[in-house]
Amino acid sequence: MKRWLPMPLLSLALLAAWLLLNQAATPGHVLLGGLLALALPVAAARMRPLRAVLRRPGTALRLSAHVAIDIVRANFFVARVVLASANPRSRFVRIALDLRDPHGLALLSCIITSTPGTVWVHLDDDRRVLLLHVLELGDEQALTDTIKLRYERPLMEIFE
């Protein structure tokens, strides 16, 4: 069963997305969407040797709430900086990371980049130092503590 349907939730989501994008549930669209929903996860499973294992769902939910709150706050902060400041204090910041799991690092990059005012620029080859660009940097240590305590530590609990 796993061979033909390695990711059933992804297959269901692909079928739903196909039908929604086509705005039709005709037999032809259901058949073609169903074939794609079965074939794409099988093809993708071969390209993905490491599977993510979610160890602490409660921590993942708390992290999701923190990220959502931080994104809303950052939107207001960036709007204030852009509207009020002629010369924002944008800087590059290096942060030493303890997180090594590739799925955790990918999620950390998504969190940082989706938060307005910060961009994940580079991760060293040994995955130990992260380079960020920050639109308005007040306190570098506070930013480092936020990323390490609020994001990195929960991701380590979830993935490592």
C-alpha cells in the first residue's frame, strides 16, 4: 500500500487543489486529478531520502502560534519603519546555530523569511552559522535570543 500511496494526505490535498484550481468536478477532472494525485507523490518519494518525523505535536502547535503572532507584529513594525524612518538601520547578523536536522533548518528558513523585516541570506556549509539580513536592527542580542529560544529550541525538540 505504501508503495502506491506513500503520502495519502498529500494525494488528497493534490486532488482537492486540482479540482479547486479547475473549478470543476467533472468526471474528466476527477480522473486526471486522481491520476496526478497518485503519481506525483510516488515520483516525489524517490527524490526524498529523508522522511521528517514529528516528535512533539504540542510543541509544533505552540511554535505555529508564536510564528503567527510574530508575523503580525513584524508587519506592523515594518510598516512603521518604512513610513516613519528615512534611514532604517538595516544590518547583517550572524547567528550560531545548534540545529542540525535538515527539516528543522528548512522550517527555520521559512519562519525567518516569512517574518517581515528579516531574510535568511546564507547558511555556512557546516550548518553552524546563519547569516540574516534585518531591516531595522535595534538590539542584536535580543534578535539572536529570539531566534534561538523562540524558534530554534522548539524546532530541535520537534525534529531532533
